[in-house]
Amino acid sequence: MADFPTRARVVIIGGGVVGCSALYHLAKKGWADCVLLEKNELTAGSTWHAAGNVPTFSTSWSIMNMQRYSTELYARLGAEVDYPMNYHQTGSIRLAHSAERMQEFARAAAMGRYQGMDIKILTPAEVKEIYPFIETHDLAGALFDPHDGDIDPAQVTQALAKGARDMGQRILRFCPATGVTQTAEGWMVHTDKGDIACDYVVNAAGYYAQRVGEWFKPYGGRTVPMMVMSHQYLLTKEIPEIEAWSQKTGRKLPLLRDVDVSYYLRQEKHGYNLGPYEPNCRAHWATPDDPMPDDFSFQLWSDDLDRIEDIVTDAMARVPLMATSGVSRVINGPIPYAPDGLPLLGPMPGVRQAFEACVFTFGIAQGGGAGKVLAEWIIDGQTEWDMWSCDPRRFTDYTDPDYCVQKGMETYGHEYAMHFPHHEWPAGRDRKLSPVHAVVKANGGVMGAYNGWERANWFAKPGDDTSEEATQTWGRAGPWQVRIRAECEAVRDHCGVLDLPGFSRFRLSGVGTAEALRGLIAGGLPKVGRMNLVYIADRRGRLLTEMSCLRLDADEFILITAAAAQWHDGDILRAAMPADVRVEDLTRTRDTLIVTGPKARQVLTPLTDGDLSLGWLTHQAATVAGRPAHLVRVSFAGELGWEIHALNADMPDIYAAILAGGATPFGMYALNSLRMEKGYRAWKGDLSTDYSLLEAGLERFVKLDKPQDFPGKAALQAEAQRGVAKRFVTLIVDAAEADAPYMSCLYKDGDIVGETTSGGWGYRVGASIALGMVRRDHAQPGTELEVEIYGQMYRAVVQPDQPLWDPKNERLRA
Ligand SMILES: NCCCC(=O)O
């Protein structure tokens, strides 16, 4: 090939909407010497047969940001790149059949308002006014998203490609990538037409992402956690009434989603496009007798209407006009699913200079925003919005193909389901078990999955309702409530024990470790024998992670971090440490118990040879129940307490002895309540890259005057000079039956002035607590705000800057 590019800054593998959007956005940010490789024609994978809906609605703040951005981009893109396309912002109506669904809508509408969108709640009568063909007698109401609509998937992809090409980017169609080789500088991407040397490579291969991902395994990569579903939508013949309505109004009908029945219904020309997400769904290419073909470009499966018959019948009852027309075409095509239904967008776990932008199930709606996010990741190393919900590192070593198929099918069949705070999805469970799992279960543990690890959320007593049905509420009341209260009271008055498998832990050792850490963390290191919290920021001073740092020796440390952060934090540590520093991931080999409460010393004294008089934030090697362990004098529950870290094989004896010593087992729900009463932040709720370390109120962990430079130092120094825009606060809320969930809006005199980052009931203080970020001018203690909880306003008062429980920390230092 005469002008084959042998060098590029970035090579993107895959020419769907996401790959083209990434190419476009890289050029927009000034990197116009990149190449996109597509093995067939652009859009040949899933993009060409996508339904083309473009919602903004999401109950996730980051997904809503990404989808909102897509609608804004698509509205201006045609003119910007001179490629007119069919984009209809018709608005959409999302129907509710229950009060709980209306509560979900109210929460999303508030988030939408915070993002500047006029999302509205409708009564059934209002639905009928704007959608005359619908039956509304059994509806609770609806949500109206004015920016929703549909776009031609091929046109938007070609428009992004044109825009990218016009800025200098290269797109090589019918040029499949055949492999990659890591080089000292970056990568060599191989094709049959030649090799391309590049700094960065992006896997944007849609449903082929797992195959492309295999090429990265020799360089530290893993099997891409995904599977492929068959998604059908059917197109009806033309319906005269729709044509007449469109001619009369000059508009298309708003897109309908009957989310409780599980389908979307959209005007397509003068007929309908009906897309069900059926519970009895079908995975493809998931078993040896159904292998993924090497090429499925522009292909579909034959239709299977039996699977969606019930939903079609329901839709015809909802919009009887549908029944007046026959089916003209069925589209049954492959759609990739990650286990949680969200895309993989961000750094490729374990592999330097490689990214993923793949496994999009809503690629058209998210593609615009995804390109922006990916360009930021690659060029800036950080993103405008915290994107943890899409970060490929959220899935770690437990996502084997069987897990991915189970979860993918569960997610597809519940595409529009509500995600209640006390509900745990049942598929793909028991992937990683604590060494005391059987005992925890035998004691009534009602389990939840944390990075694949099973932990007790609460402990049920015989007769308690532990069914999935009982969890279908946004409220705090449920069979768990009385048990959580008792667990918190046991921790307050006596001693509790929580088994915490999967705490991510890394040992760092070797000459220069301490100095390397000083150049990474914002604060100081503990002395040998002591521990403290350390924080790592990005260049903007925004919060990447928090770790407990135990110093074992001058140059030997254990860093302990959230279960979910294992691969995220592992990547940060490995990237930052020089070659002489050894970074070992010990997560799998050890288990942790939290033993805490005023009688914790009494429980432990007969069991250990450790020195229990050592003070707060100390640690020591000791035996417990005759087994080697490490005792750390700390408690996330905010009482006198120790963490006991031990090898898996030793933990059953230790746990048994502590239970026999009178400790009450408690679960994650109680821990969450206890930590909020102390104002202890949780990772990726209260602690996210949406906030700087200073906004998060972590000044005491930041040493701006230390000699070492560290990521974010200059930005934090500048922020300290000018003052923070927002401030972390604790609020007491006059809540009713539900506490404030993540991203509830905080108002002052009708204006949104902040948001909650977590909320729950404090059983020791007897109040509903919210932690949040508030505009600096409204963050003074005593300020009265309002918080919107599922559509209702409640008084929320900013509390003094000290813990609600044990403000002087006397109990935990006892
Ligand atoms: N392509 C799937 C769109 C689903 C939805 O609009 O809700």
C-alpha cells in the first residue's frame, strides 16, 4: 500500500461509532496523527444495526454526563463537519407502573436538572396529552426527557469519521489488525498491509474486543470481561394514523419506554420500532458448539419472535395502534455486554499505554461522550468526570467466561430494572469466598458481592425475610433494619466482629521505597510500627485513591485499600514505583477481621500475646488464638478496635475464638452506618476524582510544604491560595422513610448548591446522615439547606467540622 502509515500517535482498532468518536475527539484535542483500523467497512459490527436511540436518562451521574454530552455533540455535529444527518430530538416518555419507579424517576430528574436538562415528571393525563395513542389508566406517571430521540447510527459514525479525516486522521478500512507487539516506546500494531508503530493503542473492537484483548495478554493483559447477547427489534409497516399525526403536528412521536415491561417503542418513518429486553433472553457465541465466527460483518441472526411474544402483546395493549399493522422486518443482531451492562472505557488493566473503549451496549447514546472521555484519558491521563462506573479495572480476576455469561444475561433481562440499595443481584455469585465464609453464612449472613468477594451485609435471625422481593424499596425499613440496629448497638456497647475478605493489599519493599512513596502521596509516611491514611491525587489535585499505609521497616510498607480498587490502585503503584521497588499483591492470600467496640480489648486479651496497650494507629505482629497475625489499632467503625490480618489458613481459628469470646458478628450495612457517623469517607462515593483533596476536607493529609514533588502539588498549592469551590460537609437530614442516596441534590433557596456523596441512618446518633459537597459559601456549620430525596424536599443542616459520634475521638483512643 503506497501511503500506508508506518507511524501514528494512537492506533484505534475498530471502526464503530465509539472508535470513530475517539478518533474525532483525539483530533479535536490536537492529536491529529492517529490511525483507525477497521477490518471491514465502518459500522460493520454492531453499529450498523443499532436502533439508534439517544437517551440522556441514567441513574448514574457519570453515564448521564456521557449521554448528555452525546446529545449536545450530535445536535451540532452535522453543521460542524458538514455532514447532514437524521437526528430527531423527539423527547421520550418513560412510563412508571409503581410508586418506586416514580421515585427512581424523581431522583434521575433532579440529577438531570443539576446537569442543566429540563427533565420533567408527568402525570398519566399529561402523558396522554403528548402521546394520544397510549393507554394510561394503569400508570403511576412518567418521566419526560426532552433531549432524547434517535439518530441514524451509520450517519453519525460517518460524520465523526469525516470530521476526524478533515483534521488529518487516517482511517484504514478493510485493513484488519492482526496482532500487537510491545516496544520500548509503545506498540507495533500489525496488519496484513504493514505494521504501524504507535505510542498508544485502543481496543475499540466491539463484540470482537475479547479476541483483540488476547493479543495483550503477553504484556500483562487479561481476558476482556464480556459476552454477546442477541437483541431483536421489529419494525412495523406504515400506520396511517401516525402519518396523519406527524403531518398535523410536524413532529415525530416521542420515544416511549415501558421500563417495567421492558421495551422501547419508537416512531420509525410512519410505523413503529419495538425493541424488547426479554427476560428469557439468548446469549450467543458462549459455548463450544456456537463459536464466534471470524467475520460477522453486516450479518444478523434469523428472528426468534417467540422469545419476545409476551412483550409484543403487552406493547400492543399499551399502544393499540401497534396492533393495526403487521411486522415488516425483524433485526436480530449481536450486542456486547460487560457483566454490569456498562462499557469498558479507560486504561487497559495491567498494560501500559493501552486503553479499552469497547463492549458498549448503548454505543450510539454513549459513543459521543465516550470519544471525549477516551481522548482525555489518553492525552491528559485524567478525565473531566469521574468515570469509575466504566473503568475497565472495576472487573478483576473473578470474571471468567461463565461469570460473564451469567451476569450478561441477567443484566440484559433487567436492562431497565431498578437498582434498590438493599438488593443484591443473584447471578454470578460465590466467586471468591472468605476462609470463614461457611461460619458467616451459618450465623445468618445475608451476603453481598464486593469485587467478587462475598461479605455479609447483615445477619438475619430465623424467620427474617431474606427474599429478593423484600428488598424492592428505596426506603431504609426492611427486615434488615432491626438487625442493623442491633449490630450497631453491639459495636457501640460491647464488641462486634466483621469478616472483611478481599481488602486489597500490596506489599512494597526494596531500597528507595519510602522516597518513591513520598513522591506519590500527598502527605507524609508513618514511622516504623505505625500506620496512617495516605492519599494520591492526579495532576489537578483531584482524588485518585486512599490507602491505609502500614510501615513495617524503613523501606517496607503494606498498603491496604478498598476491595474494588485492587486493579486500579495496583496499576497506580506499579506505574509510580521505580524498578528497584517490589510491588506484591497479597489480596488473595490474606483475610481481615474488624474487631471493634468498647469491650474489644476484653475479648482479645485472653486470645493474643500482642500488646493491646499500644496506641491508636499502631500495628504489631502477634499471635491470636495461637495463630500468627498482624494487629492494627484502627477501626473504621469509630470505636476502640483492631483489624486482624492473617493468612487465610489461620483465620478460621482466629474467627472462631473471637466469636467464642463474645463478639457479635456485624455486616457491611452496619459498618456503613458506623463510618458515616464518624465522617469517614468511602471510595468512589465520597472520595472520587470529581473532587480535589482540599475540597474533600483532607488538608491534614496533604503536605504542601514537603520537599518532594507529588502529583497535584502545584494545583493544590494554587487551590489553597484561591480557596476551594466546594467543601465536604456532614449534614443531618430530617428525612422520612428513605435516606439520601448518592448524588441527591442540595438546595439553598431553590438553587442547587451541592450534592450528597453518601447517606444513611446513624443508629448511634439516631439521625439520618448525609455526607456531601457544598458550595463554599453554604458550607458553614448551622447552614440550613434542603435535600431532594426521591422527589421530596427535606431540611438538611450542615454540622460542625467534627465527627457526629465521639467528636473528640476518645472512644477509639481508649
Ligand atoms: N440500542 C438500545 C437502546 C435502548 C434504549 O433506548 O433504551
